[in-house]
Amino acid sequence: MLAYATRLLVVGLAMVVLTPDGAWAQQTAGAEVALSRGISSFMAEDYDAARRQFEAALAYDPDFAAAHYFLGLTLLQAASDAPTSAAERAMLERAIAEFNQSRLRDPDMVLAFLDAAIAQTILGRFGDAESGFQQFIEQRPDDPMPYLFLAVVYYRQAKDQPENLPQAEENLDQAEAALERSGKPDRSVEATIKFYRALIALQRENWDEARTALEEGYELAPESEIGKQSKELLDQLVERRPWELAIQLGFDWDSNVILRGHDVITRKGDQKPDDWRFGLASAFTYRLVDTEEFVLGVGGTTFNTWHTEIDEFDVQSYGANVYAGYSPKQADWLTLSLRYDWDYSFVGNDSFLARHRLTPQIDIQEADWTGTTLFYQFDVRDYHHQSTDPRLDRDGHTHAFGVVQHFDLLEMFERQLTTSLSYRFENVQTEGTEFAADNHIFALGVGVPLPHDFSFDFLSEFEVDFYKHGSRFDLDGSKRRDFIHTLVFGLTKRFTENLSARFQVEVANDDSNVQDLRSQEFFSYNRVIYGLSMTYHF
């Protein structure tokens, strides 16, 4: 933000410094030529070339105040692109030295007070920065920029010392007053003032005031860099409102709704396994507490499907959840969270399943481009209307452990190409013997941005299930083993910030070793689902 505000002044500062006052005419011709070339490179944002030209001008004339000033300004601008923090600091230190040299050689070079103070602010030397801005104000009390930068200084200090916020606001008021006195409206400066008013409101957790300031700032200069930053922060603020609601509706064609196994003998009149269905889902969350470090919220979900023919497989599911998350200020790379979920499902119109899940989770952001999620889940299941055979009782619980590694690989079309690797282990314990198992699930996911707000995603999941007891359905009573491979391909189009459409293909193959005396493989199946859905986020 501070680097942007400096760039905002580039053209104006150049014009002021270059205003003829008779002093420059005394410099050597070589120094003047190098200075002119350096300014051209500076205006073209070729800072390496500008730096060489200003140093050449000083080689001709070490007392050339304008060359010292522009060399400092070049270093200040280029510092934001330095390869390391040490290199950035060194460039800022030298910029300050060059600004000081320009004032020593020309006391009228008052702009050097302002730019040296900007560099001091970036370095975190708020006392020195404040002194420099005040010295500039003494020379030019009707310039809004030193008041704006002073507001930045007080705002930054207020993160650890909230009592500085009123001084930040007071300087924003003075910046507005100075801009009005100047009689030269500047929408970018006005937008920057609005931006910092929003930041102050956010620090006080006054969301409505912050939203209003960002909206006004964006309207003032929508195409400027500060306008774009206001829009980005406004979008984040909308995401931080206490509630969120998403509604999804769609159509699917499922080639194997009933999961009919391989070589299962069918009789005349048996229903076909494929069918169309319409689906409607919703998810609602409300954050009861939402601070920089802690979040506490509740939520609810619904999921309903209606088949055109196989209506005994219509699904209704209703759920509720409570979640909490903590990210300490001292370790903002770490987030600890805990979530409880309850849901109740119907198949057809009959009660089917009640579930309770408790999920503690740890998220670790190792770098800007990668992060790790570790979780444990305890899942309790209560099935209704089960078989009278006690061996088929699926009531029980599951202990699951998992890890997910996320990667942001590169930027494409202003979005990130992402991938993830994951592993999940499930220890499934049941009242009956047929469905107790140890499951291993491996997955690879890729998300690819495409032009025109399209995106493509791909998921490949391998699941290996080792059952603990001999299967009553197997000819030899062998222990069941399933190998399931699922592929998901998705193409999403975002129409607006809230509305998107998705086409998805899911292909699943379950290869199980269970066979009965007729060679029927009840648990082996193939399945393809084609789906088209629309999602709206309120």
C-alpha cells in the first residue's frame, strides 16, 4: 500500500523537481544529459537503467542535488521488488542517504523530507518517519500527502498500540481538508483516504463502516490500483459477514443407482439400474464470534434427490454443525479447529441413518505456496430398518486419520493452478461382522484455471478396503477385499461473484473378491454419473 502511494506521486514529483529555477543551468552538460535520460527511464519504470543514469550524473557532478534526489526516489521505488528482505532494507537505507544528500546541497528540496519519511515508515522507524512528515508539513501545509502518510504511521503503530487510532483518523481528516484547500481534486488520493478509513474500521471490527468506506473508495477510482485493492478487500469483507448461504440445484444421470453387481442374475420385471434424478442442496453458516484469532459458528445443511423412476432411492438428508477455530497471532501459520456434525437421512420415505461426527483438525501453512492439513475423525452411525441377520448389523463407529498436502503451483489467468495429495485411514467397527474393515484411501486432485472464468478440476481416488471377517456372501467364506477407483472430471464456469455452473463426470469401479456359488459378484460394480448443476452464494 505504501509503495503504491509513492507511485501515485511519481509524475507529480517529477514535474515539481524539474520546474526550472535557474539552479540546474549551472550543472555540467554531461550531468544534465544523464539526468534527463534517467528521468525518462524512471518514468518508464526501468529502475535499473534509471539508477545507472543518475549515478552517472553524480559522477559528473557529486553536488547535483536533483540527481541525488532522483537516485533516492528510484531506490525507494525499486525496493518493493528486491529479491530479499536484506536487499530491500539496503536499498531503503541508501535511498534515505540520497534524500539527505539532496537536502544538504539544496535546502529547497523539501520533497526529500517526504520521501525519506516514506522509506523510514517502510523500515518501521515510525519516530523518524513522523519527524520527516512534520518537517514537510511546515514547508507545505496545504499538501494532503504528508497527512495521509502520517495516518499510515499511526495506523501501523495502532496494531500494537490501539490508542494511536484516533491520531490516524485525525490525520486522515487533515488530509481531506488539505486536499479541499488545494482546489485540485484527486480521486486517487480520496480513494486512498477512504481505504485507510476502512482499515481503521476493520481494526475496530466495525464491518458496516468499513464496507461503506471501501464502496466509496472503489467508486472514486475503480480502475486505479487503490481502487482494485479496495474491491479485493470489499470482497473479503463480504466473505467475513456473519452468515453465508449457498444453494445448489442440478440434474444427474446415474448408470447404476442401485449399485448392481457384476453377473448378478436378473429376472423379468427387474428394474433397470440407471435413472435420472433432480437434486437440491443448501448449506448455511453463521459465525457467532469472528475475530482475527478466534472463530465460533453454527451451520446447517440439506440434501434432497428425486428420481424419475427408482423413487425408492430418493434421498433426504438434514444436518447441523458447530465449529470453532483458533489461529494465534504469534503463529499465524497455524490454525487449530474442532467441528461437530449431526445428520439424519431418509432413503425413499423411510428413516435410514443417523450420524454423529467429531473432527479435530490442524492446518499448517509452511509457505505461501503450500500447506498441510492433519485431522482425526470419530464417526458414530445408527442405521434403521436393518436385516434380521445380526451379522449384517452396520451400527458402530469409525476412527479415521488423515493428511492433506496442498500446493499452489503457478498463476494462470489471475488464479492459481493448484494440486493436492491426501491419505485417509479408516478403522470401521460394527456390531455385525460383515462390514467391519480397515480402509486406506489415497487421492490426487488438480485444479486448472482457464480463460473466461472457466476452470477444470480432476480427482483420482484409490480406496482399498480390508474386511476383518469372512463374508457370509462368499462361496468360501473368505474375507472380503474391495479395490475402488474413482475418477472425477469437472468443468466450472463462474458467471458472477455469486453464480456458477458446473458439469461433472464421475466414473467409479469397485473390484471385490466376493463371489457366491453362482459366480455373482454382489459387491463389484461399475458406475458413471453425468451431472450439471448451478450454485448461488448469497
